[in-house]
Amino acid sequence: MAHAQAMEEHQAGRRATTQSERRYPWNVVRESRKPTLGITWHKAGLAAAMLSILVGTCMGSLWLLKVGFVADALPILFRMQFNTAVSFVLSGCAMIALLTGASRSATALSLTVIFIGLAFLLEPILHAGHPLDRLLLDPFRQTAPYPGHLASGTALSFVLIGVCMLVSAVTGKPTLLRIVLAATVLMTAAATLLGYGLQVITESNWPRYGHMSPHTALCFAALALPLVFLRVEERDYHASTIAAMLGAASYLLLLGLTLLDLQDAFEGTGPTVSIDPDGKTASQPILAGLLVVSGIVYAFLIVYAFRNAQRYRSMALQLRESQERMSALIDTAADGIITIDARGTILSANHAMETIFRYRSEDMLGRDIRTLIPELMPQADKDDPEAQIACAPREVEGIRRTGIRFPLDLSVARIELDSTVLYSGIIRDISERKQHEQDILEANAELEEFAYRTSHDLRAPIASSIGLTAIMRDMIGLQAPGTQLAPVIERLERGLQKLDGLIENIIQLKRSRLLDESVTSIPLASAVKETVERLRFMDPARQVSFVVDIPETLIIHTKQERLRMILDNLISNAIKYADPHEETSKVAVDAAITDDGWLELRVSDNGLGLEEGDEAGLFQMFKRFHPYRSDGSGLGLYIVKKSVEHLGGTVAYIRLDKGSRFVIRLPGGNDAWPSAHS
Amino acid sequence: MAIGSLLIIDDDETDLFICGYTIQRFDPDIKVVQALNGREGLEVLRQERPDAIILDINMPVMNGFEFLETYARDFARPVDRPVPLVVMLTSSHLGSDRKKALQYDFVKSYFEKPLTSDNLKALADIIDTARH
């Protein structure tokens, strides 16, 4: 029950993980490998080889020295035949050669071991008369049916171990064959050892595999173990999984053997079944022992599963919390953060992305990133698209949902997951910053132009005044009459007035730049009429007829002071530059809302107009086109242009058959902000 | 040798008055022709041939630099006989303006307003040097 629950928890946890991974794949960290494990297994292999050589040498010596009292005291020791001892020494040497990189020696030694193993293994089939049994030594004791002969299980194990080492020496890397063969040997040895263990516990004979002595089994287990696990990570196998599988397999093997034994006992045909003096088969206590062992193992498993489930639950909780923190961070970030796959499909997008691109988050998912940022992905025809996606911060163009293009800073990082590659992008909308930069550049250029022009235009009247005062002094020195002096003084006065006007204009211009005004509702007709009334008698010498054709109901939403500057300059220009040859000067002002919702304001006159080719400089600073008509500063239309642009509109000049027309277009009724720029 | 005739190109009437008065006090025999901008100056030059041109920079319609460009192209070709030399007379202090004007080899000097008799003496010397 508890196990099943744990499984459920486990699966639920997995579901949660995959879901959140899909949404927030940022915190996926690749598991790092532990290289120290390989070194440990290397040492274990050397130790096993040493053990094998030690045991082999000891047993070989015992056989050679023919120590009878040891054989009497511990007959089980001599179950390991002399040939087995020799084979273990050879195997140990082969192992050391293998681990120290002497692959040629390892090959030769393991081939010898295989040969010996095969020779003894094939003897019962070939009936060669046991030539090898007594080749090296004539056993002084008979401890097996054929003295000196390797039991078939032992011989087979040597063959398998030999093949393992041969394969390793030849390929130089962990192979599945090596692992499987070594695991087989390990299981056989482990089952034998377990059998001996049970034999000690249950005080009964371990019937079937008594031929392999416990120290032989130990040596096999020691040799096989490193051959199973050495560098196994390189094949992406988990050592713990293999160990668990080995344990389970050994246990099943043991269980199977016992059952076979039991079956043989029931059928009464088993050749190895021995009957105890009590009359019970030997398998019964072993089976009982196995049952106890199974019970203990099962209890441990339950406890383990329960602990695991608890740990998993707390890990899942931590993971969820960490992901929530992460997602909160990502969603509150001012920069847009997205993840895309290698083909450019958007997998996730944070809240800032919605603000930047004006799409809803759901609408962005699954969309091709190129519809938002065309330059993020390389062109389809490029050879290696993956290499070019990741980038250091750079400036590219983005497209909002409305189709408006804007500049953005983009940096892309590559995220390598186990099965796939993702890219995470950080996006910053820099349109505002760019606009400010542009504004600063423009303001700077304008300031430079202004400084240049003022060096001419502000100094010019002063230079004239200096000249005129010099002339007056000269005239006084010549005792010229007052009638000659008066016009010079008049000129001086006019020059200074002009300077005053210029300074007034400059102040107005600067003021218009700094003016921080809010938008108000203005009845246009009355605003125009008020300006006309104020300027009507500007030129007392001339009669001007005004026509104002603006519906009284036309209310615009704009900045009042700037509108006044525009109207003042346009209407006073129309009066100033009237054609003296015309009988009456006419000035017409009309306005209407156009189809696209913009306000169009027209100021027309029948004045001097503009010579062809002069339009280019019309709205520039300090440009004057009718020097004889008026002492303009050359700033009026520049002020008009700047004010209109500030309101987000445009100004245009239209040449009439007779006179000029200026057309002001201001953006749709409610919007006087320069949003149209971006 | 004295200056025979001068063309003054300047849009400011007061500056023309100052020039006229100063020249008249310097040498009443000098013939003075006036033009209010570069374009008018070019028209005058098609009929008259003054010894020198006194040129302002900042003028409507065609400014001093635009005049110099056209003058260099249309009048001061090497194949032609020597053309009237030019001196600048302006209120600009800027070194860049001075440099830009003096890059034409027919522009001989750069005076700052107002025009003085010292300027006219220097001009007379320049004209003398050019004749020899």
C-alpha cells in the first residue's frame, strides 16, 4: 500500500515537474557527473586483483608444501584445487595489467585464463583422460571426485572472467558484454556465498554448489565486481541501478536454485539431495532461511520506499517553491524574457513581453519569434542556424502587434537540456531611450546652429551701431547740421529696436521649448478671432480684410500657448508680407476635421508670396525672404514649425497664384502628444 | 593708385549707409554700386566691372557663401582676364567662416563690421598689389 502510494506521489511529482518545466524551463540544471567514482572502482579492481593473487599464492603454497595438518583441520580450504589457485594468480595479474594500461599483457594473460577454463570445461565432453589435472602437481589429498580438476562452475567462471578482461583489453572501454558476463560471474559467486552463509545459519548442507569453495567464490566476486562497475558511467548506466538489478537477480537465482532442489527432493530423483538424520530434506531449512531473508528485505524495501516518498514530496515542494519564486521574479522583471526552441517557436514569455509587444501571453506561445523580432533567427538558407542564435547584447528591431517597428536591446543565451536545446532571450524596449537620444541630438544641432546664427544676427546690429556712432562723432567733428545728424540717430534707433525684437523672439523660442503645458479644450474659432483682433492694427498704414471660416462648434484639444504662438506668427506674417500693389490685403483662416480625424488649419493671404526655389529654407532659423518689407528676425516660421512638431503635427507651405497658404495639420482631436513620432 | 569703383553686397540698409559714408569720407572719387544680396550682386557684375567687391555673408535669397560659389564657377575661370577681387565684410567672428571664405583665391581679406578707413586703406593696397 505504502509502496503504491509512494509510486503515485512519485508520478504526481513528475507530472508537476514536466508541466512546470514546460512553463519555466529556466532552472533546469544539468546533473553533474562525479569523476571520483571511476577512480574508486579502479582502486577496488586493483584490490580485487591483489586479493585474487594472494589467495591463489597461499593456496598454491599449501598444495605444494603438502601441509597435512591444515588439510585435516580445514578440509574446505583444499576444495580449491591447485589449478584453480594458479588460475587466480593469472587472473589477478591479468586484472592488474588491464588496470595499469598494459593491454598486450592483459590480452595474453586473459587468453591463458580462458584457455585453462575451456580445457577443464570441455574435458567431460572430450574424455581426454584428464591430462591437465595432474600436470603441475600431484594432489596429496583427494578433495573432489577428480583431484586437481576444476569444477565446471569454476572453469566456466574463469572463462567468463577471462573474456571480460579480454574484451576490455581489446576495446579499451566499457562494453555491455563485459558488464553482462561479469554480472553473471558475480551472481554465481554471490549465490554460492549466500548459500554458504545460509548453511552456517541453518546448519545444513548447501547441496548443489558445494563444489565451489567459499574462497573461490569470494575471489570471483571480488574480480567480477570491478569488472561490472568500472567506468560504467561512460555508458550512461547508473551504478545504483545495476547494483539493484544484480541484487535482485542474485536473490532470484538463489530462490530458483532452492526451488529446483526442493522439487528434486519431492520427486526423489535429485542426485545431490541428502537426507538428514531427522529425515528432512536439506532444502526445507534453506527455504525457511530464504523466507526470513525475503521478509527482512521486503521490510527494508517498504521503509526505504516510504522514506523515499517523503523525500520526494519535500523535494517536489521545494522545487515548486523555487519555481514560483523564479516565475515571480521573471514576471515582475522590467525586461522581456522569452524562451524559444531551436526552430524559433516561442515556449514561454513573461509579463513584460506583453507590455513590450502588446500581445497577450497566450497569443505569443507557439508563435514564430520572427514575427516579433525578424533578426533574432538567421535566414532559413544559412547552413548552421543554431550557431548564430545565441548572442551578446545587440540592437535589433522589434515589431509590435500594431505593426509598429521599434528598437530593442536583445541578448540570447543557449540552454542545453538533456534531450533538446532551448534559447532564452532578454529583451529591452529602448524606443524611449532612442527617442531621447534623437531629441538630444536634434537639440544639440539646433543649439549649434543657433549659436552660429546669433554670432551673426546679434552682433550685426551692434556692429552697425558702433559704425553709426563713429559716423555721428565724425559729423559732429565736421560741425554738420542737425538735419544731417537726425537720420543717423533714427537709423541707430531702428537698429536697436530690431535687436530688441530679435532678443524678444529668441526668448519666445526658448520659452516655447521649455514650456510645460497641459492639453486643454479650446474653441478654435474664438482663438483665431482673438488673435486677429489683437493683430488687426499691426500695420496702421494698411487696410486688411480678414475672413475667418471656422465652425463655432469646433473644439480642439491641444496646448493653448503653443497654438497661440502658431496663430500669432502665421497671421502676423500674412499682414507683414502683404503686397503693397494690391488694393486690399486679404487674410483668410479656415479649419476643418479631415477624414483621418486630423485637424487641418489653413492661413492664406494675397501677399508677396515666395519666389520659386526658396521653399527649402522657409522653416529654417534666421531665414528672411523679404528684407525690404519688414525687419523680421527670421525666427517666426521656425517657431511655428517647432511648435507644430511639438504638438505632433506638420506644417506645409502652398504657393498660391497670388500669395501664400500655410497648412497646419494637428493629430486627431484628443491626442496632442508626440506619439506619432515613434 | 586710388580705388576706382567698388561693389558692396549687403542686405542691411544701415550697413550700406555706413559703408557709403565711410568710403565717401575716405575718397569721394570712388564709384560705389550697391546690391542687397548675392543674386543682385551677380546681376550687377554682368554689366559693371568694379575694382573690388565688398561682400557680407549673412543675407537673404543668396548669402555670401552661395555668391562665392557661383562667382567662382561663372566668373573667376582661369581663362578669363583677371576678375574683381573680393573682401569679406561681416559681423561674424567665427574662424570657420573666415577659413571657408579665404579658401577662394580671389578672396583677399576678411574685415569685421563696421567698415573703417583703415579697412579701405588695406583694400587699396590689396588692389595695388593685384594690379602689379
